[in-house]
Amino acid sequence: MSQEDTLRYVRRDTTRRPRQRGREDARMGGLMVSLDRAPDPAEVQAVLLGVSADRGVALRGGRLGSVDGPQRFRDYFWRLHAPDGWKPGSVLDAGDLVSAGRTDETHARLSEVVDVLRERFPKARLLVIGGGQDNLYGEVLGLARWLRRGSKKATAGLLSVDARPDAFVYEGEPHAGTAIRRLLLEPAALLAGENTVLWGLQRSQSSANHIRFLHKRGVTTRWWPDLGYGNAATTSLLDQLASLAGRCAGVVLSVDLSAFAQSQAPGVSDPVAMGVPPSAVLSGAETLAALPCPTQMSIYGLNPRFDRDGTTARLAAQLAWSYVTSQA
């Protein structure tokens, strides 16, 4: 399949261009360009891809609504101030992935689109916005495919910020609780356990059987509230990212918004009472951009139907902005 055929999986009419505020008050929306405008790879510094798919959440029994997450994210992201020196065409909005009838088919499409976008814009920071957490499988697979085209021995690393391990055994279609198990076991991805970090897990949200499975595969688990707050949590996250960058050809930082406390992120499919500190994850997003290897960041689980005053969408937008604009 050609690159153009692959990009037919992407719906490009998703963005409502925000009102421009003048040169003295430049916003991210004023920098946006679409695929239809033939963006210059040398000018594009960040690529945004939405994944409007929550079938995996439905199969898991979660609250529906994250299918609208990417568009609600844009409503807040485009309002944020543009960095000094960035110009129109610096941010590519690639549109939203068109989901298939089955989750595994959607994940396959996502992997192909991520692969193509990485190939076309290799120096840009890729941002994936969901949608259900099950789509993490397709995202990481896409990075791995691109890396292995350069070297068959190239490895991807994953740091997943999540309250749950997503290691369910499943029959039939994958659902929102299966992404990590699939990445570790399925030959197409085969993510090495030693290159996988689950950060922010909660014991009340995690099956003992799933944790045994992860440890047997060599996965690193970091538990809330053992992480602490303030500098302790930040140091923990940054150390794990640095470790992954030291041995992997590319690194993904994935954030399930349900890892944060419900008071900070009410608009998710499966909220928790307490969670990881946003300040630590913001620092992780900034550090990710400075790693000496290709990186990408994903934010999953934004559910506008349950968001209060855009609280969760604003948090997601700030996390994304910290990654794509970081000069660290």
C-alpha cells in the first residue's frame, strides 16, 4: 500500500480553525497546517494525530464518550500561545483516524498511519490523542515498524502513565484493558519487557495475576503512592525516561488521563479517586522532547461527556503543549 493510500484512513475535516488574535498574540492554532496543504517536512516541528475510537472502551464496560476526545482537545490546544520563533506551518494537524468495525483493525490502521507520518516527518514531535487506551497498541507498533525499517534490531521503549496495567487476557476483539499484554506478546510488536515501564499503577486497580505476568516478562512497575509528590515523583519519572533513552532507538510516553485524580481529570472513561501528580508528568513531557532519540507522546481517555468546565481537556492540552514546544 502506498503512503497516500494509507493516509486515506485519516479524516481531515476535523479541525475548526480558531479565531486569530493578531501577530502580537500568536496562538497554536495560527501555526496549523493540514495534510492537504502539502506541508514542508523541514518546517513542521510537531504533528498531531487524533484517534476517534472508543469501541475498546465499550467492550471493556467503560463510560463511552472518548470518541469525541480529539476534537475537544483541539478546542483548548489551539488557544495556547505559540512559542517565540514558530511560524505558520510549524504544526501539522494530520486529522483523525477513521476507525474500523473491529478494534484490532483500527489498531492496524493506526500503526500504518503512524509509520507513514514518522517517515514523512522524521524530525517532528508526534502527538497522538485518543480515544480509548487500547489504541496504544497500534501507536507503539507504528513506531516500531518505522524504527525497524532503518535497522531490524532497533527497539522501541514505552513509559505508560496509568493507574491500571492493561494486561487482560482476551478472546475475540482486544479491548481497553489489553494493550500492554498485546505489545509484550504479539510478534508484530514484541515490545521487550525490559523496555517497558508502567508508572503510577494503583494496587486497588490491578490484578495480582496481571502484575505477576508483567514481572515475569521483565516489566518495570512503579506504584502510586510510593512515587510521592513534588521532586520525588518527578525524579522517578525522569530517571525512567533517561534509562529508556539509553538503550532504545525510540521512546513513547503514553498518558492515560485516568491516572490522575478525578478532581483533576473528571472527564475520563474510568476515573480514580487519587492519582499521580500532574506536575511530574508535565516535567516528563518536557524531558521527553530533549531525549537523544525519536520520541512521541500520546494522551488517551479524554471523555468530554463527563468533563467539568473543560478541566480534563485543559490538562491534556497543557501536557501536549509542554511536549511539542519544549526547548529543554
